[in-house]
Amino acid sequence: MIRRISSQAIMKVSAGMMILLLLVAGCTGKARKPSVSGSYKVGLVFDVGGRGDKSFNDAAFSGLEQAKKQLGAEFDYIEPQGEGADREAALRQMATDPDVRMIIGVGLLFTDDITAIAKEFPDKKFVCIDYNPQPGVKIPANLSGIVFEEKKGSFLAGAIAALVSKTGTIGFIGGMDSNIIRKFETGFADGARYVKPDIKVISGFIGMTGSAFNDPAKGKELALGQYGRGADIIYQAAGASGLGVIEAARQTGKLVICTDMDQEHLAPGRVLTSMTKAVDKAVLTTVEDGMKNRFDGGRQRVFGIEERYTDYVYNDNNSSLIGKSVHDRIEQIRKDLLSGAITLHE
């Protein structure tokens, strides 16, 4: 059973009243069906942009679909509203569902709320993708924080951009100005300057709040400005706002580097590569661990470049844009990052 729950149905009431609301009203207008006896049910709460962002959220949803197909897991999900201010209520709604055994929050903005909710519901498992707690915060034993090596992945993306650029100017566009997105920016710039010290890097951010991940118009505006200033390649780490950057690349005939998922199909011939974070595989692995009683909680769990959970795309669709010599150089840089020959400062 896959069931979509509208965030409009979320109300901050007691756990007992919330369960009553779900049983009586039903968030999809359909009678609630009980879970299959013995099944493992997961509740997913999307972040800003929701399903259809062709990026972070869609990757997480794909992971649940794989978990259903390969493992027999069941799941419900809640779409965000506005800037996602209802995250805490959405997490609580999932936690008070007696059938849900694991709750996943998609994105760094869930960090504080999911930490607090996990402490309230110690019998449930919680997962936060891009978990980003404040220094010194104790992570509950029933919470697993999934993180990726976006700085190393961005370092590789920056090296690719600098080696391919014909103008000597490249750009970066981030979504919400935050410490995680700053890792994308600094990793990209460091990687570019590692292979070409005199490269010029132009940077910009969509905004300061969660809505910055869902503003394609602003993404396109910033990208057109950077292309106009001489950038021939832009690296976007902006969620659904990145769709605007991709559109600008298509419109100008320039190149874009995408994030999270391989987005080449959105602008064939214009996507130089994508810095991928295998959110789908991480979700699948984490659900499987929960089902097999080996849940890895109480810490941040790194899915990095060693096993290519964090990676870059090089295949038949973009090999002509990157070229074999550049690819060989990037693979050597990847090996140097793994061996410690190249070290990055956090």
C-alpha cells in the first residue's frame, strides 16, 4: 500500500486525537487499510519542492519504491506546504501512526525537528537525509543521520568544469545559503583551482530560507546573469530551483553541472555531468537495515565517494563533452582524495 497524505490534514493535536483523525477522516479521502500483517511500513516526509523536483526528493522516493519492490516494505508520504513550515507536525503525524516503524525526513531542514521527535518516540526509528546537527548535540540512538561527501564530490565537479571550460570563467548557484550548500560551493571552487589556479569562479545563492530550493525562475535569472558575465559552465546545487539553471543552459547553449541525480535527460547535450548523491540507494540500504534489525542509529552515517554513493556521471551521454583525458585526470584525483594525497578542510 502506497498512500499520499496531504499536509493540509496535519494538525498539532495530541497523539490520541491525531490517530482518531487519521482513522475517521483519512487524508486521501479513502478508508484506511491496515498494513499487511508482519509488513514493515515507512513514513516519508518530503522537503520543499516535494515530488517532481527531479532531484533530491525524487531520489528519496525512488529509494522507497525500490524498498517496496525488492524488500516488500510499505510506505506513506507527506508532501510539504509552502516553505515546509509544517515539518514538525508532519513528522509527528507519521510517528503517531501505529503502523509506521521508520520515519524519514528528506533534507537538512528537518534536523532539529526530527532530533526532538525521535526523543519523544524512542520505539520508532528515524532517518534524516543530510542530517546537520549543531556541534555538541547528542544524536538519539533511534535516529540515523545520512550524510554524503558533497564537498569531495563537488571538488571533482569543479575540476571537471575547470578542465573543460573554454572561457576560464565558471559559475556556482546554490539554493538556500546554508553550511551544507556552502560545502558544495567551496568544494567546487577548490577543485577548479586545484587543476587551474587562475580559473574565475562566480557564485550566487537563490535565498536564505527553504523556499530557495523551489524557485526555478530565480535560478534561471541568476544563471543567465552568470552566463552573461562569461561563465560557460555553471554548477547548480539548488533543488527544484536548479531546473531554472538547466533551462538557462539550454536557452544559451552553455553547459550546466547538476546535483543529486543524473539530470542529463532534462537538457541533452547541455549537462556536462551531475554530482550524484545516491539518496535512493542510501534510503534502500537504511530501510533494509531496519527490517533486518541492524539499524545504525545514534550517529551520522557517511555515504561517500569510496563506494560511489557520492560520485559524478561519466557515461555515453556526456563522454564526448568531458573527453577521455579529462576523465582519466578526474579518476586520479578521486584516488588521491581516497588515499589522503589530497585533503580537504571542512
